[in-house]
Amino acid sequence: MATNAIKAAVQDSHIRPIIKTVSWRILAMIITGAVVYVYTGEIKKSGEISVVAGLILTFAYYLHERFWAWVRK
């Protein structure tokens, strides 16, 4: 029964995009940081850029998911 409750919560129209957003942004921030580090050779700068880009793009992705959920209705 707990599994059904978790599945229902994840399928909720607001929770699912949040979970997808967070998991994708973690992966994307790691990739962004690695690419910036390759170009600059500066670990601090790559971390700063990854965090700023991650925050901005997380919000944009969530809005994108919500828009498509609205279109589907």
C-alpha cells in the first residue's frame, strides 16, 4: 500500500516535474562544471558558473514542464 501512495505522489502534476527537474539539473551541473573546467582550468570558476546556470535553468525547466502539462489538458 505504501508503494501505491508513493507512486500516486510522484504522479501528482506538481511533484513529478520537480523530481525530474532536480535529477536532471544535478547531472547537467556536473557536465557544465566539467566543460567549464576544461576551458578555464579553474575549479572555483567552474563551480560558480555551474551553480548559477543550474539555478536559472532549474526554474526555466520547471516552467517548461508546467506549460506542457497545461497544454496536455
